[in-house]
Amino acid sequence: MGISKLFIVLGISFLFIGVLWSFIGKLPGDIVIRRGNTTFFFPIVTSIVVSIVLTLIFFIIGKIR
């Protein structure tokens, strides 16, 4: 695969992840701190859910190979 195709695949992947993250990025349990004009957002529950899903996907792919 050429470098140009790799960049296209990476770009589409990042776009897909960004759109998906905007839908699941506000789960209950995520930490949001608002003080004045500053907002701190730490998506702890979202990160755990994404980690579990990716672990299952890679486990299934590993079993198939």
C-alpha cells in the first residue's frame, strides 16, 4: 500500500472515530468541571466502554486467525 493510500485510510478512520465519539462521548459518569470560562471534560466511562469494545473486537479477531 502506498503512503498516499495509507493517509487516506487514516484520515477516514479519524473522521469516523470523531463522529462516533461525538455520539457516545457524553455518558453518565464522565467528569465535567466548569469554572468561569474554563471547562474540563474527562470521559472516564466512555474510555472504559471503548476499551472493553476494542478488547472484545481484537480478541475475536485473534481467535479467528
